[in-house]
Amino acid sequence: MAPFVETDETIQSEELVAPQAAPWKYEIVYPAVLGMGYIHLAAIYGLYLAVTAAQWYTLVFSAFTAVAAGIGLTAGAHRLWSHRAYKAKPPLQILLMIMQSIAFQYSALTWAKLHRTHHRYSDTDADPHNATRGFFFSHMGYLMVKSHPEFRKRVKLMDFSDLYSNQILMLQHKYTILFCFTFCLLLPTVIPVYLWGESLSVAWHVSMLRYVYNMHTTFLVNSVAHMFGSGTYDKSIKPTQNVFVSLLIFGEGFHNYHHVFPWDYRTAELGNNWLNPTKLFIDFFAWVGWAYDLKTVSDDVISARAERTGDGTNSWGFKTKSS
Ligand SMILES: [Zn+2]
Ligand SMILES: [Zn+2]
């Protein structure tokens, strides 16, 4: 199966290059600013309560839900639905859809649309979180302003028919608020209260802390891993190899590699298993039989590409040859 770049055919060739950070007046979306403000204040209070008042069960449960949400994003919304880097049988898709709902970052369908647009038009005005507009914009600022007209124009030209024909994705998309409210906020608050007698305030605010933690670790890929690190495979693009980001978001910080080979289900080259829990998750379900057609890139192709367009570093950012 071809990678998602096949949708190039749906766009006129002169449309492929979008302008890069042309002057643009931001239109602030105040409800989004208020929402962001509330969840961040609630998360800070949640951190205080986590340290001073929360039961151990609550902390362990929150860590578990944070991992589930993160893997829902990386193995589900990202590697499966955005990039079609492997295929998943319905039980795994349902599990990933629920895990992605815990993260409350749109529906997986919308997430995949935004992400494909990010790859197609990386670091231009059609990229929803264009990193040439600076750290804050690419990290979270773009969520608090009206999207760029160039993005709105070009996203309409792309082919998302595979996403719209997926009934599991459509179910979640149709009832996004219901799914996300239930799995991100309601159950993670109610379960600690009813099962081990946690206070409602602690359960709610620690859930907010987990929600904000998941948001920022995901956002680091769009900000830090588009600014800081090496260009091992293509020095002409902004995405970088960043081990720190990989540690925080389950193996997704080898971002220079990922932008060069987006269809590789590992989103990283060989040898990073311990840094790549998402790969281990997919490998486990391949063993179970629920994940199949895992796509990878051969070592020869990877090293040839590094030799041809890389900056002379290895994936850890260390210089291996003068370039
Ligand atoms: Zn990127
Ligand atoms: Zn990607």
C-alpha cells in the first residue's frame, strides 16, 4: 500500500508549495484562550493536590490513563490513521479510538486531517502549526487564533476519503464531545471517587493535570522537534531528531526521520526500541494478530538517504562525518 503522499495527485502541481510565514494578522479566539487558561490553572492546582493530598491509587491510575492517552495518539491517530503505517483489525481500532478519546485532542479523524496537512505543507502557512512562526505559535498558540486562510484553502484540496469511510472513526467523529468528555474527564474523575474514595476535587484536578501533561508532550513534537536537534536524514527541512522529545512522547521525537519516511510504523530508525514504546505496542498487537502490514524502510535506503541529504550526524545528534 502506498503511503499517504499518494494524495499529491489530488492537488495541482503549482499548489504544492505554500507561502512561508507571510505577514498575517492573528485573530484571537477568546473562548479558546479562556479554556486554555482554565485547564492550565486547574492542572497547576492538580499538581499541588497530587503532591499533598492524592491517594497513591489515584496517582497510579492517572499515570496509566496518561500512557493510554499517549499511545492512543501515537499508535492510533498518528501512525495508524494519519500515516496508514500499518493496518489494524476492528478490535484494535476500537481500543485505539477509546484511548485517543482520553487525550481529548479533537476526534482522531480531525487529528489525522490536521496532521496530514502538517506533513504535506510543513512549516509553511498551510501547516496548521507552522514552526516558522515561532515556538509559542507552533506549540499551542495556533489553537487560540483563527486558522490561517492558506490552511483552510489547502485542507479542502486533500483527499481524506479513507478516514471518512472508516465507520469507527466516523462514530467517534460524530459524537466527539460525548466520547472525549466520557473518557477524558468523566470516567477518570468518577472511577477514583467511587472505587477507592478519592475526593471529587482531587480526582478532577489530577485529571486536568494528566490532560495538560498529554497535551504538552504531544505539542513538543510540533515545537521543539521542529526547532532543536539534528537533521540526520534531511538537513534542508526544519524537523529534527530529538531524543528528549522521544522520551516524553513514546518514541515520536525522531522527527527528521519521520518527515523523510512518514510511512514507517516505527517513526524512527532501528535500534530505538527502548525509546519507542509505541513500536512495542504495535509489535505486541501484530503478535496477537490485530495489527498487520507493518511498513518499514530498509536500512540501506535509510543510510543512503542520510548520506545524500543528511547533515552528517547520527540519530542521536552526534557528528559522524564532516558535511
Ligand atoms: Zn512535524
Ligand atoms: Zn506524522
